[in-house]
Amino acid sequence: MTGSLDKTQIPAMIGKTHTIDWEETGMDDASKTPAPGENARLLQRQPERLHHYAFVVRDQEANRQFFEDVLGIPLVATWCEKGHHRILGREIEFCHTFFAVGDGSALAFFQYADDDAYEQLKCQRASRGQHISFKVDQTTFDEIQQRLNAAGVASRVIDHGYCKSVYAESPDDLTVEFTIDPPHVDKIDAWQRGIAHAELARWMNGDRKTNNEERPAQ
């Protein structure tokens, strides 16, 4: 390769290699550092959807009552198994359940026969920052709130601006979130895709100015 290279050709190069020979491109020093993410080699085909999210529970029936009876998410599979657990270092009996989500993915839960296994394998402080979120429409959002209220399960609603969510905790303190998008979600998505790498770099470099003008004033 000789001569200068039009910068519009760089993405094609990135698809073939992790590195760019900047000396051969003829670019000046200011152009030698690629933007964050520019050299990322992405999958040819992205994962189709979430297959399942797995969580350890103490009591499968108490868990079923919350997800199926209260929230209305159906139990669709129960696997009763026995096998060697690499963390416990021994063979253990366990029950593995799946609850179906509309796109074909699932919430999955493990209960182990031995109580000490639960203590060793449960998520520590599950409700502190860890959660799973599902996209729903307004009708389902309202129904879930009604179901939670009818069952006496505490919940909270937060308007993030770019989405609005209702949160509740399962018997094992798994925070479950159900989210509705605003009418202009496509514009928000397009805007964020254009700035995501630059905003991440800015924040990591110590500039913590908020960029969420969508969130209502508290």
C-alpha cells in the first residue's frame, strides 16, 4: 500500500485486522489515534436475544408463586437433575426451572437440595444494584402494577426519561424491572448510538456532567 488513504476507507480495514499501519496511511499525528471502539471487531451476526438469565433461589415454589401467580409469567419447564458442581466440589441434586418471556427467552432458577449450597451459591445482596429488566407495553405495565398491588408486594416506579420502569423484588431479593419506552425512543436511540463511545471516554476521564436531559426534574 502506498500513498495517502481516505479516512472513509478505515472501517473496511478494521473489519479485516486489529491494527492499522498509520505510517502507510499518510495521516498526520492528530489522526493516528482511532476513536474508542473504532478498532472493535464485532460479530458478523449479533446474538439474537437473551436465552435465559439464571438465579439461585431458596424455595422454587415460593419463587413460582411470585413470578407465575403474582406477575403472570408462566412456568414452562422443570428439570430435576443431579451432577458434580465445580464450585461446591461435590455431586449435588438440584431443580432447574424456566419461566417464559415473549421473545422466546426465559428466566431460569436453581434450587439445590442442600441448604448449605444455597448459602454458598446465592447472589450476595442481590437487590443492591443487580437487576433484570423486561420491555413491556403500557397495558402490561399497568397490569403488572395492579398485580403487585393486589398481592401486597412493594414496588416503585422511576421515570428515567429514556424509559419508565416499575421495580419489585422476588422472595430471594432479585430485583425485576418492567420498562416502557417513550414515544420518541427511536430518536433517543439514534442520538445515543452516535455519542456512546465519546461519552464513555469523557466520563471515564473524570468529566461527570450529566447528559440525560430526558429525565424529569426530581
